[in-house]
Amino acid sequence: MTRKKTSEWVFRNEKIHKLKGKKIADAVLRVRGIIKPTDVKAFLNPSIEDIQASGAIYNSDAAAKQIISALESNKTIFIHGDYDCDGICATAILWECLYKDAAQKVDSESKIVPYIPRRIDQGYGLSESSIDEMVQEGADLIITVDCGVRDKDLIKSSLKSNPNLEFIVTDHHLPPEDFTVSKNYTLVHQLHPKQKYLHSEICGSTIALLLSTTVMHKLGGSKRLSLDSPGLDLAALATITDLMPLTGINRTLVRSGIDLINRSPREGFKALINIAGIKEEINEYHLGYIIGPRINATGRIGDPLEALRLLLTSSSENSKKYASKINDLNSKRQEVTEEYFNFSLESINASSQAEQLNFVIGEDWHEGVIGLVANKLTEYYSRPSIVISKGDEIKGSARSIEGVHMTGLLEQFSDYLVKYGGHALAAGFTVKKNRFSKFKSEILAWADKNIDLESISRKLMIDLVLSIGEISKDEVKQLESLRPFGMKNQKPLFLLCGVVIKNVFTMGRFKNHVKLIVTDTSGKDLECVIFDCEEDIPFLKTGEIVDLVGTLSVNSWNSSETCQLAVKEWDISVS
């Protein structure tokens, strides 16, 4: 694999990309438009108490009253979630609120049941099957979390068949264009036409958290969140795994949730942290790349109720048991993903298909994994990818790049599809069996004609140009104040121009990583690491002058600290 420049290197702010005497962290904020002292203070020290909570989302008051009434009447309440991390966390948040807190406040004997649909035979969100199962189990009130906003007709039909059934829908997904509010059930949504919430891009778990706060406020609790609010840790995890922008309310929730996890982790988190071998304080990386994938693995190839049990248990012994199962499942998920990915690489390299779009067919591949494979292919080739699992049904998952709207593309071929859905960069779909060959040939022909990868270049958004002399441990450590990093608050990228390679060391079991010692006119040295770059090793020679783009950190080893640049891309310097 190569890390040589394949992206367009673009300054985040063309007018400001040098320090000019400022601290690195301050300069990054300035480059990103955070300049006013009040804005800087709010960004660096967000307060959980500033979040609009109780009653701020339209219908949350009505939903809270409906929930409390059901509890007081000892009705059976089902909480219908989803099988991804956000859906599982949202289910856990609301179940904890109703079962552990609200029910005790009103001395309720209500049966409160979490329900997660099965990916393979039920699919995403509400379905006739899931509603029927809950009704058969005696559901009086069904509360959806992380799903339901597009299911008005299905709910209307269910209410017609079950006149005594009640629904509350809580969701964060984009409503359909022809959306109209039904009077037959309560909808809690941040984009409700009658009252849009101040922050439109929040996850399902955040809505569940805010609704829980409203319920407890009506039972005598605080109307605002605090650093110890139950469910804050789960909302932080879901915000990261659902790729919400880490600005505004999301930044505050994640900062506060991570603080809660480090101060007082629930047993499930303790067990996952231990089995994953995490020794340092938890940050957004651990949630997004270590803990989150383990929770998601249960919904991809296992039973998502296992993850729910892990998050809800107060037993140390049970949490270890669940975490062990989930960890093994995640390892299996990784193995299957790698197997499918390697097959896909061979298939693409052996085929004569158009290079503008990857199209891979697997026989009876697990549909919970094909999206991960499509994502890896898109990252590897920097072009859109479609991965098909061909079995009793023909199901596909697609991932795209900026400039190619994947759901819009599928819409053009909707005549070939049973169903489809998603957004610009990711989509899922089912193909009509008798139209599959035509679908494949026509979508590849369309890609060959309409996708110009050279004009849709990947961009690396660079914050600052630095010299090695401007980099110090104290300056790099100050960058930690800008965390959590993620969507719309990416880890800062820095460009080092015209640095000279003094030493080259290969690393790793397969000698596919490199450590460089580089210097520049400042006379100082800097350690740089480049991972998965075996194709680059012959060109990274002592004395070569290169440009490097990467992220800065302080590396601790044997009680010694050194600044280090993790290189994203490099190029031979022309300056």
C-alpha cells in the first residue's frame, strides 16, 4: 500500500495558514473560524447545563405525559430500537429511565420490554413482523427510538387492527419529503414542522436522553442535564458511532459523556475496556474504533440483545460474560470482513469492469458485513463501491465519495430494485432477481460514462504549515483541548514542507511501516511514522527532501516523551 500523495492538499483557510507568532492550538481555532473570545470559551469549555433539555423538542412534553399515564395505568410498554449502536444505546437510555427511575416514582407495575429487530429477516426499523410480535406479547404502548419517522402508513394500519394500541415515535432521521404529522400517534423529532430543535443533526440516543429528562422533570426531577445524568455516556457513544458532527450540543454531550465514562463507568463499559486492553483514559477514538465496533458487531452478525444486556447489567460477573461473547463476535466480524475484502480485491483486479466504480458479487455473503467491505474498497481505491450478497435475495450495500450521490444514483435505477435507502455516501438496497444482470451492466455503463474520478479528487484539509522549530511538546499537548475530534471537528492536519530525511527505519512484523527522522532549516529533528506504506519504502531514502501532511501527538516510551507526526500522505518536495 502507498501513502504517497493521491489527494488534493487544500488549506482550510487560504488567508490564514501560518502561525505568525500564535500558539498552534489558538491558530487552529482561528483557521476554523472560532475567533471571538466568547466563541473560543464556549468551544473549549462547553457546559452541559447550556443544553436545551426538558420540553425543548416538540411533543416531548406530550410524549412524557403519555408515558407517565401508561406507567400509572400499569400498561405494558415496549421500546422498539434498532440493531446499530445508536439504536441499541437509545433503547438502553429510555429503558433505564422508565424501568429504574420513572416506574419507581409512580409505584408502577408496568412491564417495560426492550425490543431490537433482527437484521436478516426483519430489517431496519419498524415492520409488520416486529409490531405483530410486540402486540402478541401484550404491548399497550410502543415507543420507537432511532426509527419510525417514515412509517406513518404502517403505524396507521397497525392502529386500525389494534384500536387500543398506542404509539410514540422518536427518531432523528430525515423525514420523507411528503411528510405530514399524523394525529393518531405522538412524534418526537428534532425537525418536527411545528417546532424545530436548535440542533438539527443529533442522533436517536440524544433524543431518547432528552425525552428521558422530560419524563423525570415531570416527576419532580431537574429540567436540565448534568454531568451525572443517566444515559449521558451512551449518548456520547452513539453520537460518535452515528457520525454526528462534533459541534454544538454533540460536542458538549461527547465531552461530558467521556468524562462520565472515565469517572464512573458502567459495568458494561468496564468489561469492554478491560477485554479490549485499553489502559489509558477513554477518549473519542476508543468509543469510535474500539468500543463502538464491538457493540455494532452484535447487530451485524449476532444478537444485538447481547449488547443491550451488556450495557444494562449492573453485575460485574454478567458484564464480563457478555463482553467476552461480544469480543469473540467482533473478532469473527473482522475475520469475515477481511476474507470478503481480500476476495473483492482479487475480483476487481481480475475483472475488466470500469475503473470508475467497484462492483463485487459474493455468494451468500453475510449482509451485515457487506457494508464494511464496500467502505474498505472505497477507501482503498478512492472510488464508489457496490458489494452484492447473492442468495435467496440479492442484497447490496454501497459506499461513495464526495461528488457521487449514492442514493441519488440508485434512484435512477429504481425500476430494478425492490427497495433502497440511504444518503449521499452510503446506501443499502435489494435487487429484483430477474433484473440483476441488467442492473449490473447498466449501472457500470453509467459509471463509465458519468463518473470522472480525476475531477472528483479527494481533499486533505490542511490547517497550518509548520516548521519543525515551531513544534514543541507543550504546544502539541495543548491540541488536546480541541478534542473530541470527529465529524466537522477533524483532528488538525499540518503540512511540513521541504524536510530532509536523516534516517529511515522499517517497523512491524511484515516491515510495512516506516519511522523517519527528518530535519529542516530550523536544525531540529522530528520523528515521523507512516503506516501501511510498503510500496513507498524504496523511495523514502536518506537525504531525500519531502513534504509531509499529518497529525501531531506526543509519544511516550520508556518514560521519555517525543513529538511525533503521523503521516497521512507524503510527496517529493518541489520547493
